[in-house]
Amino acid sequence: MNKAIALMMAMLGIGTSACSQSQPKSQAAEAATNVVTNDNTAEMDSFKTPNGKTVKFYALMHACIRINYDGVEIEIDPVRQLGNRTVDYTKLPQADFIFVTHEHQDHFDKEAIKQLTHANTRFITNRRCADMAGYGQVMANGDQENLGQGITVEAVPAYNMTEGRTQFHPKGRDNGYILTLDGLRIYIAGDTEDIPEMTNIHDIDIAFFPCNQPFTMTPDQLARAARIVKPKVLFPYHYGQTDVTALPNQLKADKIDVRIRHYE
């Protein structure tokens, strides 16, 4: 790591203990562990909030993200199994907050939510998932909530707009989320294309953008979305068999740090 990159990472509060270089997808796939059971079997990236608190992101699989913020456990779209990949949530800490973007089976798993839930867990989702689960705090596009402990969340639109794809994620049904953790702003886009509403999203430190055509974005759409939102760090996720290996170089001139993790 040269001095210029190290200085930039320090200015952004990005922990150098995490992998600072994006792995090509082929290498990531070779290193992947089929069963995630604990902190040692998931890739982790560490960041600092403006006030020096630690935020860790664990790449579980696909759209499943575990976040630990100063001891607070946050789970995004927890799912136990997709293809030959499995997450054993009984071996991971139970969650203080669970966020689910929409009802598709690769995002919404009632048993995983049950395994992660303790007496004070808050389950936050859209109307469809709350109805299917029989409980949960509903957030619609545009809703904002102060969750305490330095955490705020805003539900933002996530949908398809390309002709022939709108049936996958219709406008107004599903959520993306902007989490602010002690000043660190995280945009979890959910299943979406590069929609016009992204022009309203600013000051993002870390973004998770989906990249599997035809359900979400193509690599070129993802690059356009990144140039609109301008996150400091970008994790392509939900990418399945889509080749995302060109994205780090594609966005290098935009000074976006693209990190490819095990989010097949």
C-alpha cells in the first residue's frame, strides 16, 4: 500500500486491517467458504465513525450482511441457504436490529429472523414482509426513524424501471435503506436499478449496490449509479454469476474504492 492510498484511507476512517484490495471474482470464489458459522468464516471490513467508533461489515453471502457497530448487532436480509451456500445464524450473535428489503426468498427468511431474534430485537421491513411475518415495524419509501444509540435509518426507493423487468421489483413496494451510525452513512440499495431517486442520495461513505441482470443492475448501470451517489467505498453485492471484476478499474478515475467480497 503506497503512502497516498494509506493517507486517503486514514482520512476516510477506513481500517487497514481489512483487505484493501478488491479480489477478482474468480479468486474470491476459490477462497469462499460454503458454510458461514462464525467471525472466522466471513470476510470483514472495518471502518471508523467520525467519533472513532468501530463499524465492522461481515460478508455472509449474496444480500446477507452482518454489521457490528460498537457492539450493536445489525443484520440485513438474513437468509440461511442459497444454492450450496449456507449461513448458520444459530452460531452468530443475535441481532439488535434486523432490516429486510423485500419478500423474495433470497432476502426474506422467517426462520433466519427467528433464530436472530431476542426479546428486544427490532425487525424493520416493508409492508409486504411485515404482513407475511405477522409482525414487524413497517417503513415505506421516504420514512425516517431515529433508533437511538446514534443510529438513524431512512427507507428509500428500490425498484426496476427497464421495460420487461418491472414485474421483478415494482416501484413503491420494496425498500433500500440509508443507515447512519454515529455519523457514518451507509446506503444499502436493495434490489434496484439506477433509478432517478438516487440523485437525492448524498454524502454516502459506504454503499452496497446489487449487480445481477435482469433482476437488478448490469455492471454499466452499477457504474452509473456509483457516479451519481459517489460513495467513498462501494461493495458490489447480490451479483450471482455476473462478472463484476472490471468495476474497480472502471470506477478508479472516480476515486471510488470498489471492494469485491463474497456476495455472489
